[in-house]
Amino acid sequence: MAESVITIPTTIAEKIAGYLVAPIGRRLSYLFCYRSHMDDLNKKVQELGRVRGDLQITVDEAIRRGDEIRPIVEDWLTREDKNTGEAKTFMEDEKKRTKSCFYGWCPNLKSRYQLGREADKKAQVIVEIQQQCNFPHGVSYRVPPRNVTFKNYEPFKSRASTVNQVMDALRDDEIDKIGVWGMGGVGKTTLVKQVAQLAEEEKLFTAQVYIDVS
């Protein structure tokens, strides 16, 4: 029984000591190992940059297809730009903030502590942003084509489907020739003009040439 009574207070004391030692050790690392925190921040910024680069490739492909980028993806890109920019500026200003005291004889301990602490906080934010780069529903969604109307032309559902197919072909870099055929008077010419207008609005081409050949 005596051993049990002694063990309980000892265990509690060990836990309390653990809670106290960890924060103290981290604060001391800000002062004496601030360079490690700066290097860690730089490493995490570079890792996030690679993740951003991969995502940007997917986003650019979606834009070329004429898709709309999901708001959650745009918000993530904005957060990444803001926090990465702030982290890079912070690292560039390191030399200004670590000037030694007494004409170089004494290191600026206060600045080193602040740098270490701020670098650690920014690194945690960078990690959090990287972990949130997960979009189960994709980065974009298809947008229904606009109802572009012309004189003496009525956009039927069947024509809308054809317009969608032609627009998908125009967005495909591997396709260099598209043909539209059908009986006379079904609206082939008007359909092509509608496609041309949509392609111009999406800026798929820098120039368009139209020639009417009988």
C-alpha cells in the first residue's frame, strides 16, 4: 500500500514536469537554434511550391478546356500566394533583424529568439496549407455553353449537343481538323458561326478566318 501511495504523486509530478519542460525547450530552441527553424521554414516553403506547381498544371489544363475553377481551389491558391510571399519576405529580411550588438561583439539574442519563434509559426501555417491541398471533387467544373442566337436561328437541344462536341474538339490540342456535315438547310453554317463566337469569347485562338465556299 505504501508503494502505491508514493507512485501516484510521482506519476503526477512526472506529467507536470513533461508539460513544463516541452514549452521551455521549444522556447530555448528559438534562441539557440533559430537557424534550424529558418532552414526548416525554407524547406517547407519549397515543398509547398512544388505542390502549387503540380496543382497549377491541372488548373491551366481546366482553363484551356473552358472549365470554371472551383472557388475552394481559387481560395487555396490565394492563401498559398499570400503566405508563401510573406514567408519569403520574412526570410529575406533575416540579416537586417540579426545585426549584432556592441559593434559585432555580442549577438542580438532578442532578434534571434523572435526570428526562431516567427519562423516556427510560419512553418506550421505552411504545413497546414499544404495538407489542405486536397480537392475530392476536382479543381474545376464544366460550364453550360451560352445560348448565342443569330437571326433566323433557333438553338435546339440537338444543336447544343453538337456545339458542345465541337467545342471539346477545339480545346483538344491533338485535334487539328474538325468537320461538320449534314443535309442542306439544317443550320451548319449558323452552327459554325456560333462555335466561332464561343471560341472567341473563351480566347481559344488569337485570330479567326471565315470563308464561305459554295
